[in-house]
Amino acid sequence: MEAALAEYLDEFTRRDWETLDPEAVTDPVRIAVVGLGWFARDWALPGIARSAYTEATVVTDIDADAVKTVAAERDVTGVTPEEFRSGAAADAYDAVYVATPNAAHLGYVRAAAAQGKAVLCEKPLEATPDRARRLVEACDDADVPLMVGYRMQTDPVVRRLRDLLDGGVAGDVVHVHATMSQTMLGELGGDADQWRLDPELSGGCALMDLGVYPINTTRFALGEDPVRVSGRTRSDHEAFAEVDEHATFRLEFPGDVDALCSVSQNAQHASRLEVTGTEARLIVDPAFYEREDRGFAVVRDGARVDVDFEQVHQIEEEFAYFGHQLLAGEPFHPDGEHALTDVHALDGIYESAETGRPVALGDDAA
């Protein structure tokens, strides 16, 4: 089996999208970072700095103290949200990374688009499908490129998974299982006064925050979009009274391929994606968290091969791709229209949880 896998796994961490020489980049893409929560500070800003194609030059947040602290730490310009929206520092950046609560994405993306800046917006796109569509339209109307922060798509593990599936190593895909869970209040500092628990800001909790990972990663790996979704949600604890604490859902793909997924904001930490085919099982475990080394295995005819590879900084890869595509004048794969499919899938799962009935997507929804 190892010999059969060699052509797909050779140079496992290769950047199959890279056409430029990173060592030759003298003018990286200058990025304004909007939103300075723990993810932006601990992961996005370091990822931007590690990438040869990007550099952070401006930061903003509604928390003035955070702006002052990060600006000093990173030697960048700190501005207020009002100054950012007015374009007061627009000459200091070429692109904008939006990492605010979901319901604040639209306003900042509109401002960036009006300034003619390329945008990298975190997922999910917005708190509601209507606001997500308006966000995409703002970039389309301004003719600025929009990439959505699906970092799994630039992770070599997921790209090699897709290579193997495309190469037929798993045979015909039969089904997919995925799970992602965490004890959110414990892992994020124990503070129940946070935006993920506010439905107006988040649009939902377990599904919106975690469910988007198995949905989008499965879509990318299979190269297909779901045609029907169903699911249920529940909340057991007071902190999650207004949002979904746990969710299970089913994605129906063309060819009668089902993805069965479970996510939770209050369960033991887990992160796994398994694709089962007629010839083999492909397993990514751990799968989705940026702070864990990914694992990759192929199981075929009772034999298991665990691939040994050098881990990459997942966020560095995402920003390297973003900067590279801008400098090379190439389009992004995870663009706004691609992201809207996830928004509609999430909305459909919530609808199914309320009605108890499956919800058709895309052409099947007519």
C-alpha cells in the first residue's frame, strides 16, 4: 500500500498553489487586522508575520487598550474603528483581514471594499444569510477580491486527502464522519459574557462556530456541495440558553454520499474527519484545531499507514496563500460565493432542527 500512496504523498507539505519564489518577495501584501481577540493576537498576527507574502501594518478593535498594546508589541499603526472606516490610514495597507464577531463582518468589509482593498474575512461570512449575501455583493460591486478564512483548504493534510480521493485510492466514497468539540467556556477562559453566546452577534453557537469546519472541509475534499441537510440541536446548560450547545447533522451529497457530523461547545475536546470508501478509509485526527498537530492515516485491507510529515503553521499557510494569490494576480478558491453555500447549509440545519424535516439546498431547493 505504501508504494501505491507514494505519488500522492511525496513532498507531503508542498504548496501546490505556489508559483512565486517567496525568497524573492520584497514588497509583501500589507494587511490591516480588524478585531484583536485571542485568535487574531495568538494566531493570525503570528501567521501573517511568518508568511513571506504578508505583513501586518495596521490594527483596530473596539477595545482601545487592545489596540494600544498590540500596536506597541507588533510595531504597527493602531487606529480606532471610526478611523478605519473613514479610510484615515488606508495608504498604510493593501488588504484587510476581518476577525470580529460574525455580525460585525458586513460593516467592516463594506468599508474595506469602499477603499478598494482586498478582503480576507473569517468564516462563517455573517450572522444571517441575508447579511452574508450583502457582504459578498459589497465586494462584487467594488470589484475587490474576497477570500474567506477556510484555513483547512490550505492545510497540506486536507489537500493530500483530496489528492488521494481524486486519485481513487479510497475507491468510491460511501460516507464521511466528522466531529469537533471543546469545552468552550474552559478553553476560552471561562467567561460566559462573550459574543458566541449572543445570537445577535454570532447567529448561533456550536453550528456556527464549529459546524462550519466539517461542512466546508468535506465539501472541499469531495469536490461536491450538499444537496440536502438535516439536523438537531440542543442546549443543556444555562450559559447556552439562547444558542445551540450541541448539534448533530447530516449532509447529503450527490451520489448518495452522506456526511454525518457532530459538534459541541461543551464536550471533551475532539477533532476528527474520516472518509470511508469501497477500497480504503482516510483519517485526519486531530483534524480541525489550529493549535494541534494534525494526524493523517490510510487504512486499507486491514493495514494502517500513519503518515509522518513535518507540521506546518496552519495560519501561516492561509495567509501565505492569500498574499501569494494577490501578488500573482490569481483568484482565490474559497471566495464569497463558495462561502455562501456554507451559510445556506448552516441555515438549513437550523431550520431542520426546528421543523424536524430535511431541507433541500441549491437547485434541489426550488
